[in-house]
Amino acid sequence: MSRGVTASVVLMLLAGATELVVFSDGRGPIRIALVLAFLLLAPGWAVLRLAAIEMTLSTRVAVAVALSTGLDMTAASVLLYARLWSSELALTLIVALVVAAALFGLPAARRTIMGLARQARAALSELGRQEPG
């Protein structure tokens, strides 16, 4: 398995484990450690992988933590302003973001998505060329 596939699988497993622990009403230090680790690292790491910027591991971790914090706060702020605040919903939004970014980071999924986007763009372009009639 390549590093990109391994990272995507680890991110998706971490997201699934976090959702499972929270929604199964888990308690104790394992839940706290898992949720904290997920929220501080996973969203930023998943999005940062898509940027494919070369950096050292320590820089990548620091940027991932900063980006994760920003994404977490954005999700929480949107829910607060929409008067839909729920910590479970906020976590689920972040999990969805991580899973989507991890899936898009897989080479096969990226090729498929980009191929579909090209097909859609060609179809829309063709529609624009047709004369009304």
C-alpha cells in the first residue's frame, strides 16, 4: 500500500472510531484522548494532504493543527449562527470533511472524480453550443 492510501485509510479509521466512541456514549479518558487527537490533527492533515506541499514532518504537524483548529471553529461558528448548535453535529460535519478529503486523496477516487468533472464540463459546454430551436 502506498503512503497516500495508508494515510487515507488511517484518517477514515480515526474518523470512524471517533464517531463510534461519541455516539455509543463512551466515557472516560479514551474518549477524551481520541476526540481531542481527531479534532486537533485529522481535519487539517486531510486537507493539507490535498495541497501536496513539501514540508518537514514538524512543520506539517504544526500547520495541520492550526488548520484543524480553524476548520473546527468554522464548523462550530456556522452551527451557532444558524442556531443549530450540537456538539455531535459539529463533530459529524468535521468527520464528513475528513472522510471526503481522505477519499479525494485516493488516486483512483481522484481520477474518477476528475473524469466525471471533465464529462460534466463537456456536456455543459455542448449544451451551450446548441441553438435554441
